[in-house]
Amino acid sequence: MSVAYKWDNYTHEERKESFNNYAKYNIIQAIKSQNAPWLKSKSAQEIQKDRPFNAQTGRPYEGLNAILLESKQKEMGYENGSWISAKQANFLGAKLTADQLKTMEGVKISYIKTKEAKQVFDKQGKPKTTPQLDSKGKPRINPKTKEPYYNFVYDIKELPQPILETTTLYHTSQIPSLEKSKLKELDLSLNQPKEISTKFLENVGLTEHTRKQIGNYLTAQAGQEKYKTLPKPEIKKDKENTKDRGMGR
């Protein structure tokens, strides 16, 4: 049974557990390698400079996704937080192949899927298409072939229940065929400051101290504020063992 087949048949809760295990492993590795972004105090400007964002839209990432992406940024020495999926990159004109993707460093992120799109075919089994239109409502023409550009037709339906889905993002510096002029910069106007809940971290299996650090970091990030690290927790001594050692046992 393939991994894809297993994933497609996972329930929402099973998918959450699988992604949480992935997140836990990567967070632990980031802490061990000192690449976790919350291990160092930062000014408000530094936090936003390092902030991961969608290079197609400029929208900053939030929550656990932001933590995983920024940890990888530091590990790989990337200069900015510009991330994109293979599908988005190819849409913008890149030429990514399956073989290329195997050699690239990707980061898995999660989102809640509420709709499902299925491609529509005609009676002959050919994909249905619709012409791409410009701002004036006229068909866009390929200058090389002189043929119209087309989009495939999809039937979009609401899912009976929302379900967790994942996708893999790649730093744009890994994609030489991607025309940089088509990429967006980080757009903080798309950031919506709000009270950050760390409840989702409870299911990842992290220590209370790490959860607090991540929560404080995400709060500072969303509020565009400075971040200060927490002091390391004191190691509580075992009173009984201390007593025994004092009695020479």
C-alpha cells in the first residue's frame, strides 16, 4: 500500500496525529541544532525580517507552519522567508520536474481543507477547458503559438466535514527557473494581529517550557513586537534522594 493511499484514507484525527509527529520531530531537531527561532531574543524588526511568507501572494505564514519554515530557513542559511509550492512555482513559469523535487529541501505545512475540486471531462474523456481572459474580458493569446490560453474546468464542492491537508513548500532560492520579478515581497498588511492560542501545541508533545517559548514568539510575530527568550526552567531536586545522600546511604 502506497503512502499516498494511506494518507487519502486517513481520518481528520489520524492526519492531525501524523502531522503533529512530523512537527515534533522537526522542532526537536531545530532545538538540538540551535536553529529554533525562539532560542534568541529579537527586535520587532528582526522578527519580521525573518518571517516566512507565500511568495505568490506575499501573505505571511502563521502558527506551527511559520515555526517549521523559519527553523528550516536558519538551518539552510536562507536570506529571507520566501516560500512557494511546486504547483505555484510552475504556475508562475518555473519548470520543476519530479526528479528535481527529489533533490530539493522541502518543508511540509498543514491547512484545513473545506472544499474539493475534481477535474471535469467531456463524453469523449477529454478534459474540459475554458479560455483565459484578460482584464478587458478578451481571450489571452500565447505569443509563440498564437493559440488562446486555456484553464482546465473543475467541479468544486463543499466537503461534508473539514479535513487536514498538507503540502510541501520550497524556498524560492532553490528554483533558478523561477522568474524573480513575478514573486511578491512580504506584505504585512495581510497580517492580522490577533490573540495567539497555543492549545494546538499541546497535541504535538512538547515540554511546557518549549510551548511557552513558541507561544510567546508567535504572539510577538503576529503583533509585530519584540521577543525576549524565557529563562531556562530550574531543575527540581529530588528531595528524597538529597535526604538519602545526606544520611550517607
